[in-house]
Amino acid sequence: MEQKTCAWAMNHPLEREYHDKEWGVPVYDDKVLFEFITLEGAQAGLSWITILKKREEYRKAFEHYDLNALAVRDEARAEYIVENFDVVRHRGKINSVFSNAKAANQLIEEYGSLSQALWQFVDGKPIINHWQDMSEVPVSTEQSKAMSKFLKKRGFKFVGETICYAFMQAVGMVDDHVVGCPNKQ
């Protein structure tokens, strides 16, 4: 079978490294899942490479995704982040991390983990798609629509159905590597 890496990953070395090592690999760690909720929300309206280039700054700005620390932050912390870290300076997106941390902690209390709450949308195992070309990949699915509705109802922000689908791809809930990609499951 001809090997062909997913086209979106061929534009920049950071994208290629992310594609080869992370994208589509199942993630069950709550902290990493929350990082991707944050990054996918930040990416809305921007290119993924913009976010990848700022990823380390996001980790520093958001206290390495310590949910308990983030859950007690407020707009004063958002101003500090804007002034001191190279992140997307959208105050709504920044403040959403704090409210999302509170909501994530509530899900952990209810489900035992953020992982359990989120992986339920794919019955706990990755959906393996068989796209021949990236143009076939949808921007949302019934599962991402259900996840978006679920998260919004519980107080999450910047979790629309397209963001949720990108999140699901990132954390391996769906494998959208094209057929022939060396990273295909």
C-alpha cells in the first residue's frame, strides 16, 4: 500500500511532529484531555500551527493544566496572562479556561474522571475511519454534536461541534488518518 502522510501535516515541521507523535493517539489522562480542550478552543478561527507554536506558553500560562488551580482563577489572572505569556490574547478564550476547569472538576466528581465523561461519546474506544483523502473528513459528526451539547449544558465554553470534532481527532477518539498514512491504526 502506498504511504501518504495526511496532507495538513506537511506544511511545517511542528505539524509533522505533532501528526506523527500525537494526533489520533488515544488519550485518557485528564490533564492532557483538558489541555486539548483548551488548545482546540484557542484555535477557533486560527490556524493549528499558530497554536502549536504557542503550546509551551499555554502550558506555562495555564499552570500546566492544574484543574484545581485554574478553577479558582478569574479575570485578573486573564490580564496577567495577556501581559506575560505568548498566547492568543482573546480574553473570552482565556477566561473560558477558568470556567472550563470548574466544569471539568464537576464532571470528574460526577463521572470519576474527565476521561470517562468524554470517552462515553465513542463508547470508550476509538472510531477508526477509512478516508482516502482529507477532503472526505467531516468537520463534525453526531458524536461531536452530542459532546458539544453535553459540555455546553455543563458550563463549558468554546466547545462547539467543530471544536469538539477536532478535539476528538486530536485525542484519538477518532482516527482520521487517511488510508495509507503510516500513522493509521
